[in-house]
Amino acid sequence: MSGALGRRAFSCGRCCQAAFVFGACVQAGSTLLKNFGDELPDLDERFLNGRINNKEDRPFLERETAVDKVLAELNYTTGSQGLNKPRLVALWSPRGTGKTSLVRQLAQSKQYADSRRYGRLLVFDALFLQQYLSTDADMLVSAIIIWHLLQFFHDYTVEFAPGQNVVFERRDFGPVLQLLKQSHSTPTPSGDSVLSWIASCCKSRDDVLDQWLSITEQALAAPKDCPRLLFLDQAELLASASRGQSHMRGTKSSLTDICSRLPQQMACFCTGTLNLIKGRPDIEYTKLVVCELAALAPLSRDAAVLAMKQWNGTQYDENVFNQIVFFSGGVPRLLRHAFETSGIFKSKAATAFNAMSKCFKGRMGLPDLVFLTQQLLYHWFFARPFGAAFPANNSVQVPRVWWCFDQAVRQQLQGELKALNIRLDRLLPDSLQLVASNNRGNVARGKPWEELVAHSLAARFHLYCMQRNWTANNTWAPFLEIYPTDNAHLKMVLEPFEVCWKDGVSYPQSEASVSDTAGHAIMCNVPFRNAHHDLLIPVKRVKCGTCEYIAAQCRYGAKKTAKDLNKTSQDKARKPKKNEARDTLPDMPNVLLQICPEKDGAQPFKAGTSWAKRQRERRYSLMSCKSIIAQLDVLRLL
């Protein structure tokens, strides 16, 4: 016998051959498997590839911390002798962040080599259960284990009792569940060896759990102390299925119901997009220990570079690559779709955007062409869509709003916003148009930035009214409700004012100034080259009811210094005329905001200067708009 055959023996087709390895007998004709001391062939196909979406190994980057945490929690469970109930280790993270890849990586890890080899590692996708959730939880657990054994020992025969064998063959989950139900009503075992085995040895959940141990021990000589593990993907499908209330008045779900039926000390690692266990006391789960892990963080730029190389698809040049990373938010699945396109060094971002859009179309039923333009932060407990999680602050960056190019939908949105005097293309700039623009740099960003600020403020006001079911025409909202900020200085500047922007954004026929009578629309001076102030924001003083304008200077690039502000007379109500010295003009009493993406609050000025005095009097502040403009960085594309 050759060395290779001596190390491993397995059946080849249905030929009548037999091999004896270290006292084990593997018969290819009858495929009898008994005390086999080596790894079964095609092991990944048997226990992994047909059970989760990821059927191939993919780049696995910056997930070492997550792997270590999962291993620590699972090892604590399987190694703790005092634990008298199963332990659910749950990782909740948005779509596309690499949860299934994490399951695959853990399932193939050396730490679980024995459980994997001996058939004690059960990998399962909750999607298989979705249409059977009304079934009793004990029967579902039994069906899952039987399904696993049929998959794992496919094409082999195992003796489950003296002179009685079961021929294992792959079957879908539905037929397995039906077979289990049928066995309870079949008085005499039929010619189906699987049905006979189930009818005689799998009469209850505990029987099935015992069979999991005895079958793997009989066929593979599995040690008695080899731990059983369950890896469950897409667990949100079970977590969202309510099973009523426990006797402790805690909400039960199919997830908790199924996992609590597992043996004592057995560990279950589950991943999903929606956490429906969060914040509930452990006492509600008297039959189950629940441990939660932080969501998966987005990939860094360096990791994205490595991923692009490892996927070996399109290798984008640096400028386009930066746009891809920016748009994807570091979400691995979106990056993969961009990198798996064919070709080398594509010069246009549209190639990557179209590739990423296929990810959304396939998963969420979106139209053919969708493009990314908005960045949002949600508490990840509520996050269902694709996104990159930030474990430190429990938030998720959804990779911006994807433009829908369905003409009917777009026209409806435009019509509804037009009635509010808000332009959709100014509120949410179309990234594809920005990418296609020939203009670049801070100058090109200036006008879009002014309009982005104006339309975002107006939209925030209308959202404020809608949330409270108030009519915009007679609503005055505190400025700080429309523009929330944690900065103490900006708070003091905005606190005295209320706003009513019922007329949205207006583009005046002649340049607007702080001397004009304040109305109910934000005045945008974009049409006028070298306008004195970019925006005039109407406000009302709470104490006296006086209406006036706040002047705004919008800068997408670096903020203007005191010298620059003096040069353009930003502290004056108007620009000096020809041969008129700026010092002869009176000081503007109105508040001036310099709106640039850097930060909120006070700007460093030299003590004793007019700008330091203005700022001290709460008539000047920086304002970033980070808290109201979701797509704050979209103009980087220009």
C-alpha cells in the first residue's frame, strides 16, 4: 500500500474495493465507514461550501481582533465545566461587512480542526429555516442535525446498531424535515435506511443529539470530549421571528428558542444584521447565556489596497481608487464588486460605481443604475442595509444614498421638493455628474457647497415640522433644533434665534444683503460673482421678536483667516465702493458664520483684534454642517 493510501483511504465511485488503515475499514463498494482515523475527502464541500453564501476563500483583512474575540468566547463556553446551559455568541453587523467570511474563516481555523474533522462542527444558514419557523423548535433542532449528518457523510454507510446500517445521502432541508415528521407516523420502517434510522433512533431531540455523538464516534472514532459547535449565519431571520413571551415576560424569538434547545456547554456562534436581543436582561433567558460582540469595522485604505491586489481584477489608478474607497465607506462587499470587474487600470470611476450598484440590485431589488452620494450614521442596532460599522461608538456608516435613475421616481421627488422651494439636485448632488465634470479643485466646489448648505438647512426645517406634524407656515423652530451641535461657542451664537424657512431657498434677482428685510427663505447669492456674503439666513430673535439675517461665508476648502476676512470686508454690511476705505464703513451688527467642513466653534484670533472682539461678543463662529449634511464629503470628487 502506498504512503498516500496509507495516510488516507476513501471510496471512489461504487467499485468493490476495500482499504484497511490503522485498523479502520473503508469499503468503497458499500461505502462502509467505521473507525476511520483520517479526514474525509472533500471536507469543505461536506461541512461548509453548500451551507453559506461564500463558497470560496476571499481576502480576509483586518479581522484578527474579531476572530480572537469569537475564539475567546467560544473557548470559554466549551472549556467551562460549571456552565449548565448553551451559550449564544452573537455578532451583529450590517450587510456586506464580512460576517459570512468571518464564519468561513472560523470554520476553517486550526482551533476547530478536530470538531471539523469529526463532524462535530455544524455550519448552517438560517435562510434554510425561513419557511419552516412555525414548526416546533425541538423538531427544527433535530432536523438541522440530521440534515448536517446527511451532508457530512454523503455517499458513506455507517452502522448505527449491530447489523443495521444507514446510507447517508445529501437531501435538502425541507425533505429532511418532512422525513422526520413521517418517521413519527410510520409504524414499520420502510426500505429507506435513513427513515428506518430516524424511526428507530431519532424519536426525540435528545435522541438526535445522542446520535450526533454516536454516529461520529462509530464512523470516525471521534473522541468523547470533542466539542460540538454550531455556526449560524443570517441569524436576523430567526431573531426577527417572535415566539411570544417567556415566563419572565421576556420576548422570545426563533433564535433564542432554537439555541436554548442545544446541549449544556455547547456553543453557538451566530451572525446577523439586526440585533433583537440587545439590552435585554440575561434573566429573561434562563435556558441560554447570551454574549454580544462588537460589529465589524470598515476596512482601512491600506486594507482596501491589499484587497484590490488579492482579488486580482481591475487595478485602479490612485485617483479612481480614492473615489472607490470614499464611496464604499470601507464596506468589503462593495469593494469586492468594484475590484472584480475585468480590466487593468481603469481611468473612470463609472466602471466601479456600476459594479458596486450590481451588489445593491441583486440584494435589494434596486434599478439597474444607482450611484452613491450620501453618508449617514445610524445606531447599528437598527441598521439593516449595507454599511460599515464602528464598534467604538455603536454606529454604522451607510455608504451614502444611491441615486435612483427611475425617471418616474425622480420626477416625483423633484415635484414634492419643488413645492417646498428645495431642489433635489442641490440637496443631494449626483456623484456621477460630479465625477464627469471637467472642473476640479476648491473653486469648482465653492458654488455647489453654498447650495448644499442652503438646501440642507431648508430641508432640515421641513423635516422638523413633518416629524411634529406641524405646518411650516406658522412654525418657528429653535435654530439649535435645526442645527444640533455639541460645541459650546456655536451653541451660544445660535441659541438666541428661531427660524421659519417655509419658503425654502431663494435665488434673488439682485444680490441680497444683510440690510434687506428678512423673509422666510434662505437667500443664496450663487448667481452673483464675487457676492459680498454667500448666504443670508433669516432668523428671529427670541427675546424681542426682531427678524434679521445671519450672514454666511461658505468655504469648502481651508477657512479664511482674519487677514482674508478683512480683505473681503466680511464684518461689514457691504463691500466698500471704489476709493472707499473699509475702515470708514460701520461694523455689521449681524452674526457672521464661516461655514466650512473643518469644525464648529471659535476660530483662533489674535487677542485684541476686531475679530477676537466680534467672536467674544458671539457675533462670529465657524460652522461645519457635519451634523446636517449627510453627504458632507461628496464634493471631494471635484
